[in-house]
Amino acid sequence: MDLDAVRTFVAVTDAGQFQQAAADLSITQQGVSKRIAALEKDLGVRLFTRTARGARLTIDGQAFLPHARDLLKAEERAAASVRPGRRALRVDVINRRIAPAGMLRDFHRAHPETELDVVTLFDADAAIAAVRSGTIDATFRAVTLPARQLPDGIEAVRVLDEPIQLLTGPAHEFAEARAVTPAELAGHRIWMPGNATGTEWAAYYDELAAAFGLTIEATGPNFGTEALLDVIADSSALATFVGEQTRLVWPADYGLRRIAVHDPTPVYPHSLIWRSDNPHPALTALRHHLGSFRPDHDATGTWTPTWLGTQADRLSPSTDAVGRG
């Protein structure tokens, strides 16, 4: 059904005259007549009876009017849903427990009027493809360049270097330690069944293990965070790594310990990735918000993987863009 014809029908009804409706719609009176005639032909009924005083609805016109108004309201809602700034900003955070989800919560607290659609995509290639296609507006990822080159038109900037902590049960050798060094962890079993081959976090922990002679095991099925905590709580030999800002809740009797890792501190590099021509104003606001918390990439006493150093040339223009908005 031609919505311009429906809009003209409602305009004639409200104005009571074809001439006035034409003026309201900024078209000719002949154009109004043609649209009404086409709509009547499409519906197979007459909608108006012309009188000396103007146009009067027929009984069929009266029956059609409320539905015509509903059609125009639906059209407006549909258009509003995709207008920049009117639809929700759609952002991938990988997992709702980890630091990017917390950063997005902080952004929403600072901008409560902004509507957000938070999604969790597992695969980085799929997430970047979704940014490129416009399925999502942005994603938080560790960008493992040069192994994964960003497509043209896709921008990225590091927004958080998150310290890694050791998580142990109460019977573990390091349970009472305030901090450990990566060198002290050599020879100890660190269990991370979620380290799926090909993911950016597996790339990070593989290089961390190689750099410090660690044993990181990804064996066994991954039954999720709760099952992992169950095993760690009961084990005197197994520990795992978690991000400092990862939100975890466990029963009090588990007695789990979060232990800082220092000298150096391994930090996980979170980046925001978006399409450079995305006009959504909330995306600009998010970039400004995250820009105020950008990490010091030259911080002493920290460790990052070697592939992170290859990102400087690609990421520095985006860093400037955050400041500019």
C-alpha cells in the first residue's frame, strides 16, 4: 500500500477539503486527487463523497481512517528506530562479566538517557564483520595485529590495560600470598578451559606462557565460569587467571583468593573497534567517555604481548579521533 496515498487520505480527512490538503502537503490539488483515486482503486471502495462544502468520508472511509492513522504511526516508529541517535547503540562486550561490560555500565551511568543494546559475540572475526556490516556499532576486543588485519574503514583504539590476577582455592600454595611474580608461577598448573584456539585471549595467554615459562592448560570441556570456580576452590594444585575487573561471585565457603601478579604485571589490552563512518551520536559520546580513561601504553612494570607493539601506527590516528569526537 502506498503510504503517501494513505498520508494524503488522512490529510484530506483532517482538512475536510482537497485544496487545503494539497496546501498542507505542498503538492497540487490534482496530485491529491490522483493519490486518493489510486488508493480507492487499490482498496476497491470509495473513501470520500465530494460536496459543495468539501470532502466527506463515506462509511468505508470512516472504517479505514483509524487503520490509516495506525499505518502512519507505524511508519514513524519504523523510521525512528534507525535514525542516528534514536535507535539504541549496539555494542558487543564478549562476556557480561568482564571489564568491557563494566566500562559500558559506567558509560550508561554517566549517560542514563542513552539507550544501549548489549550483545555478546564470541568470535572476533564475526564481531569485526558485524561492525563492518552495521549489525553492531562497536565491539571491545584485543586486536592481535598483524595476525588479524582490520579492514579498511574500521578504527580501533586501546581503552583499557587490565591487570591480570591469579585466582586460587584456599589450599593452594599461593593462597596466602599478597602478590606473586610471573617467574614464581613457572611449574604451577594454571587451568583455563575457555582458552579456545584462535581467540584473541588464547593468543594473549599463549604468549604470556611462552614469555615466563608458564603451564597454561586448556584441557577438558568448558562448562562455564561456575564449574571452573568449583574446581579451583577444591584444588590445591590448580589456579587460573582472571582480569582484575572481571566480576565473579562465589559461595563464601569456597574461600577463593584473588592474588595480584607483579614484577612485571601482565595487562590485557582491551580496544574499542568501530566503523569510521558510523554517525550514531552515542558512539561519539562513548568514545569520548572511554578516551578519558585511556591507558598509559608506556607504563613501566607491566607486560604486554609483542604483537601489541605492531598496532601503534594503526591505532594512533583513532586515539586522536576520540579526543576530537
